[in-house]
Amino acid sequence: MNLIGALFFGQVLLLFGGNKTNNENACTTIAAMAHYAWLATFAWMNALAFDLDRTFGNADNLQKVSVGKKSMFLYMIYAWGSPFLIIIPCLVLHFCQCTQFNFKYGSASACWISDGTANLLTFGVPAAIFLLVNAILFGHTVVGIRSTKRATARLHQDTSTLKRTTQELLIYIKIASLMGFTWIFGYVAAFTGIEALWYIFIILNSLQGVFIFISFMCNRRVGLLWSEKLRLTGMIATQKSSTSGTTDRHRASSAPGTQMTGYCSSTQSDLHQDGSEQQLKVEMKV
């Protein structure tokens, strides 16, 4: 959810605020916030890459590693806090203009970092470092998953090799959708000048949220959990309605001249997950 929030924040600022160049102060604010949002997005992708590698990179840790409140808190400090290490110096450079380094938020054409070299150093290089680390962690995660699959292959001999390979490939695609690898097209397009790559980059990068939704929300486990959740909500609503009706009947039975026997019938149902929640956590990671 943190990654989705940062990604949504960055996309909205670029789509609806990137052209507010008629107001200098507003443009500066939007540019700085967008810069922070996209750095936070890369930081969250890096945090997820680390967590996936920590969980699946070593087959021995698959059942041992879990993300507790402490780990999540550390991830949040890292992902939401580390961009300030770049944003604060950039703001100082923007307002003081005390060095020969040409850095400024906002320009006549867009509310972003105005100078190309400054954009490369303060955004392109950090993003490239995140992507490089993500690629290394992704490779190690794939090796760990492959080892686990080979170790459990004999338990799934009734499944065809093609089906197992397809399922494994889908796992890798899901993980890759969290790593931001679509930005590689942007780097290649910027350094090669191939215009077609810009179109591929824009389309794929703008659909990253859609890819994440399809990969981690459109599956059977999530559907079953939603079904159970809605069923439980309906049962609670029915119970409340039944309780309210019983109270009304009880009041009516206490009125003079009225002979009516009221009773309260309520049904309680526990939501038996049988490991579904833990399975969902694994599914959301893979």
C-alpha cells in the first residue's frame, strides 16, 4: 500500500500539476513534491525487493521470515525518509543559488527539475542505483525460488512440466512488476535517442499500477477472502436487523392488553481462515 500511495502521489503530481508553470511558487512546490514522490517510489520498490529476497532468496528462510511491526517500521523510515537526503540539499541549492551548480525546481515548460544535468544527478543517478540493486536482489530471489521449486518438484509430479514452468514464470513477472524495471526503457531511450522506446517507456511506466493490481489483486485467494469478508458483513447486518426487530417486539409485548411472546435469536459465525491470511501474505509478495 505504501508503494501504491507513493506511485499514485507521483503520477497525480505529474499529470495534473506538471504544467502549472504560470505560478512560480506553486510550480516550485509541485516540482519538489513530485521529486520526493518518485524517489520514495523507488525507495519502496527497493524495500520490497530486499524483503522479497530476505523471504524467498534462501529456501531455508521461507518458513522463518515474517514482516513484523518492527520490520515494517524500519522499511517505512527507510523508504519515506531516505528521499529527504536528496530533497533537502536540492531545496537549499534552489533557494540559495550560492554555487555554480545550476539546480532549480520548475521551468517555463514543466514543473520538474529544470536543468538536464541536475535532473540526471539528483534523480537519474539515484533511480539507476535503486534499479541496479533491485536487479541484483531480483536475481538472487529467482535463484532461491528455483531452488525451492526443484526441492519440491517430486511433490507435484502430477502437474505437467509446462504448467509448472508457466506458474513459475508468472511468479517472476509478478515480482518484476514491483521492481520498476520499465524505467530501463527510459534510460535507453534517453541515451540512444530512439523515439520508439520513449513510447514503450511511457505506456509501460504509466501502467505500473495496473500491472501491480492485476498481479496481486486479481487472483483466486483474494477473491475468496473478499467473498468471506462480504459474507461475514452480511451476516452481521442480518444479526443487527434481527436484534433490532426483537427489541421492537419486546417493547410491544410490554404494552397493556398485548399478549405477545418475543425472543431473540442471534447467530455468531467465526471467520475461519485456516492459514488463508498467511497464504495471502505470501501471494501478495509473490
